[in-house]
Amino acid sequence: MKVLILGGDGYLGWPTAMYFSSRGHEVTVVDNYYRKIISEATSSEALLDTPSLPVKAKEYKKISGNIINYIIGDLSEYNFTLRVFKEVIPDTIIHYAEQPSAPYSMRGEKEAIETLNNNLNVTLNCILATNSVVPNAHIIKLGTMGEYGTPNIEIEEGWINIEHKGRSEKFLFPRAAGSLYHTTKVLDTDLLWFYVKTFGLRVTDLMQGPVYGFETDEAMSNEKLYPHFHYDDLFGTVINRFITQAVVGVPLTVYGKGGQTRGYLNIKDTLSCVYLAAKAPANKGELRIFNQFTETFSVNELAEMVREASAEIGINVQIQNLVNPRKEAESHFYKPAHTGLFELGLKPHLLDNKTLIQMIKWISAKVDYIDKQKILPRTAWNKL
Amino acid sequence: MKVLILGGDGYLGWPTAMYFSSRGHEVTVVDNYYRKIISEATSSEALLDTPSLPVKAKEYKKISGNIINYIIGDLSEYNFTLRVFKEVIPDTIIHYAEQPSAPYSMRGEKEAIETLNNNLNVTLNCILATNSVVPNAHIIKLGTMGEYGTPNIEIEEGWINIEHKGRSEKFLFPRAAGSLYHTTKVLDTDLLWFYVKTFGLRVTDLMQGPVYGFETDEAMSNEKLYPHFHYDDLFGTVINRFITQAVVGVPLTVYGKGGQTRGYLNIKDTLSCVYLAAKAPANKGELRIFNQFTETFSVNELAEMVREASAEIGINVQIQNLVNPRKEAESHFYKPAHTGLFELGLKPHLLDNKTLIQMIKWISAKVDYIDKQKILPRTAWNKL
């Protein structure tokens, strides 16, 4: 495959690049360090100061012998995007190039406008450039399980058949997201669906749950090749945050009652899922949707698991219920389908004590770099 | 009411301004002449070269004694929008400020990017400025019946209760639009719904069908106060186009088989609907949706009605089926609900021979200004 990864410096973008490259595929990554810039601008630096793409590509070549191409630039500019597509002529496009933080998108007017414009323009540019340059290429787009919210009915895999007054129709499963960030992903799906119908593009939209972990086989324990690990309230996902809180000795910050339930997955499974989707592309004119997670947990369950794993290695962990800065149901029905990726061959890495303890130990070695100021929520949904 | 009309120079914006003003309300309109600029840039000038807002406001004051305030500027810029809201402190915001042409949005990459950015940014800015300056104000947003597309089930008024595997939930009626323009309106609805939930805004989203006509009572037959009348393939709505084609002696351009069915309304009814919605605002935290049309017709039925009305005054009209430049079902089930606005008191002006003949006569007097080059479709959905 000739793979173009949009957002190739991100938490998932860079590990994906190495994953495909190490399996013999030609990989080009594109990024403008936008996430890095806004995380620094909001005092939300990652735990490790990971190097720039040229350095990572060099390090990776040293240990693997493989070349990952990189292009630095802003994919929300169409002319740049078009130039990249013409240069690379990809057959597979993996689109991660979005502002990825829900709290950042709710921080203020500026951040809301930035998130909407970045995310929607990159998606539209990706669609238009694909149609113009490589109309048969397969777009793999990272969506989020958060697009669905927490409806009172079972969540199907992207689509639903609705029977209504004696007639029936197949629709996109109705979306109802809980942050502007998640809403931009809903809009992405709407946009993709319209253009798939109109241009006959082939698209896989992956509704992914929160990801945890940082270690992937391809990094071969070279920390320069690890992805950005965020533990702060803006860019840190909940499991990564809890483990850091355990290590640094502050209570785990459960927002509200903690009954919020989501589907989670290990970063290694993200890589497998994207790879499985790429190996079996969607058909022309198909918007294929998979729900990408391996198991569901409530926030309380996660906090309890982190407490237990910590206790096993002698760390005593407190759990603290904070006033929820978000607007979300704190106890709700949740039953999302997720069979598609398993049918493609996904062998999941489930969340167990061993995994948690490995993460806790790795972060313990970096404890001096953790800034406790970054842990408590700094953004409330109703303030803006 | 203190009314702020976004897009106040448009086909519906200016008549709405006069309608509210003549009923004793304080009206400010905002526009940057974007539609006028892009219609000129695409050789799609309106039939009459209507004057700028300052001139229209003067003419209107002369005949009515009422003042309509105007502010010229780009509402896709947040700082400008915020300044307008702070200056006006509206209690009612009517948002028409969008790129309104489906074919324009499908013309090329530039136009697609422009449409997405203009429409989404104005909507987001309107939401953020309302929340920041006048959180209790009522936003009336013009959506489109085209958001729903033509599903195989009855279209409800904005929302649907879905029973699924023994449980039930109320959702936004699933949208599936047929052009990028219509898709931006779907995205608007998604955005509005998210922020209504989050900020507790009060919003009425009007899913409007194609509008016809140009004469409204408030213009008092002063043609300088008429809205832009477009008969071209880009900005002209179908009834306005057909009447012009009848007058100029070219065949009525039916796209494809002509079974495409939509809900239509007279421009006078648009004004009543918006006024009725404004007088009975949505509740705090409510996204109220009305389907805004008075009757449904297929394109073939409309062509036949225009042919009959023309025949009555001695004009012989041909009908021509063109290869459809759009991607749409040409014969389909269509049963949309539209009771909400009638319950608020709408007294519709239905489409009859008399109305058609009045329009035909008025346009006949302008026949010299009609440019036949603008009539045939210049944009195909699958080209871009």
C-alpha cells in the first residue's frame, strides 16, 4: 500500500506510520504540529518532550531500516493538501488530522472556532483532493464513539433501519454528541456520507472509543518513538490520566457520579483496527462504519481497576468525585455493537492488571516530569 | 421586538426586515453582499439590479416612515459578529446569512470550501455571540426541507421517536441531504442542537421548502424594495425559473424525469412563518423545528401549472426534460409533516393560476433584461 497519514505526528498518527511501514508499506505522514502548539499554549505539554518528525523518522530508520516520509504543512489549506496528494498519489489515506480535545473545544470562543474550522476543512480538503487526484483511493477516517452520545437504545454499527408508520428506511444511526469536538466528528460523518454518495468515494469511518497506552511493538522501547503521552485535563484520555494521578499521588479525578460508560481500547488495537480496515477497503460508493473499541467500562470501574493495580505494587490510591465540568449523563444505558472489526480479524489486547502495572511502572520512572497543575479540570462546558 | 436579521440583503432577508418593521418592531439588518458578489462573479445577476441597503432603507422610510438600521460586514468574522450583537442587543435573531445555492456549492472546490466556511462559521458565530451577549434571545434559523432528502418513510417535523429492540429514544429526524449546500444546513442543525443542550439557548430551526414570488405588501409595489429575483440555474428557485422561461419563450427545463417532489411556499408565507415563530419563541433549552412549506408538487406538476397559466394569457410553453445535472431520486415517496406553523396560525397563500399569471405579467414587462444564457444548468454534481 501507498499510505498517506494526515496528522502523522499525533498520539495515534505516528504509531500508525511505524505500524504500516514495518509491514512493508510506503508511508508518508503530514502534520503541522498543531496539537503540539496548542497543548503548549495551554500549559498542557505531554509527559515526554518527543522529537519532531524529521528526528523521529531518523530514529525509526536507525532501528528498522525503513523510511517514513514526512511533509510539514497545514492540511486545512486546500492548495497544500492538493499538492501533497499529487506528490504522494496514495491508495490509502488515514485521516487523523483533527483538533482532538473535547475540553479544548469548549474552552472559549477562539478554541471553538479553531476546532470547527480545522476539523471540517481538513475533512473537506481530504475529500476534494481524493476525488480530484485519487478517486479510487480508500479514505480511513477516525471518528469517535462520542458521535452517538449515550442514547437510550442500543447503538448499532453506524447505521440503523428505522420502521416508521408501516414503511422502512436505512439511515446513519442518529448522532448526538456531547462536546463541540465530538460534534465536529458528527459533521465529518455527514460530509463524508454526502460525498460518498455524490462522488462514489470509498470511505471507512471508525467510531473509536478513548484509547490508552503508549507502547507499541514498532517503537522497540525507543522512547523517542513513543507517541505524545498526555495526562492533563485537556488532552489526556481518562485511563492515561488516572495512571498518572496514581503515580504522582493525587486522587483520581472522577467527574460527577462516575457512571459514565464508554468503549475503550489499547493503542495497539487502534493500530490493528486501522490496518485491518486498510487491508480490506470499503467498496466504491460505500461509507463503511465500524465501532472501534474492545470493551466498555464506567469511569468508576476504571478508577477501581487503577486503584487495584496500584495497590498490587504498593501504591495507595484515593478516588475523588469532582463536580462534573461536562454536561453528560452520569448513569445511563449503554450497549453499542462492535462486531465489524472482530469479523475482520481483530485480536484484542484487553485491559488487565498486567497492562496497568506496566504503564504505572513506566510513568513512575518519569514522575519528576509530571506537573500536578495540569490535572484538575480547567474547562467547564457551561462557562465558555 | 428588537430584531437582528443576519443576511438582511437577501431574497428573504430584506422582505423580512420590512415585514417586522412595518409591524412596529425595531429592525437591524446585517449583510456583506456576499450573494450579490458571487452571483455577479458567476454571470448570475438577478433580473432587477436592486439597490444597496442604504438606498433601500431610504426608499422604505419614504413610503413607510419607518427606519430599518443596516450594518455592512462579514458575519463569518467573529469579532465583527460580536460587535454587532453588542451594538444591537437583540431579543430576536433571524439567521439567513448563508450561501444559498445548491448548484453553486457543487460548482468546484473553491465554491465548496467557501460554502462550508461561510455557512458554518456564521452559524457558530451567531451561537457564540448570542450566548455571550444575549443568552435569552430567540434565534430563528433558516434550514431547509432538503436536509431530510427523500427518505422512504414519512418525514416528521424535525424529530422522530425510534423504537429499537424493545427500547425507545427521541432523535433528530435523520438527515441525508443532496448537495453540499443542503449538507451545510444539516451541519447547522447538528451544531445548534449541541449548543442548545449545552448553553440552554432558545432556537427555532425552520426547514423551509423552495420559495417563489417577489411581491410582498410592505414593498407597496416600489420595485426598488423588491428582493433579488433570480431566474438562473444557480440562484433561481424552480418556480421563479419556470415563469421566466415561459416569458422568454424557452422550454421549461425539467431535470430528469421530473418526479422530484418538494414542499413549496409563497414568499409572503415565509414572512408569516418567521413572524409567527418570533411571536411565540422557543423555550430556553429547546430546539424547536418546523417544516416550513404549504403544499407539495412534483417538478412535472409545476411545469404543467406554469404551462396552463401561460396558455390562459396566450403564451405557448414547451417543456423539455434535460439530463439531470444533480444526483437525486426522480420518482420517490414523499410525505412530510407540516402542522406546527399552521397551529401557530399560518394562513397560506397557495399556488394558483392567479398568482402565476401575476408573476408572468410582471416578468413579461422585464423581458428585455432576461439573459437566456443563464437558464441552462452549468453545474453537474458528479463533475466538480
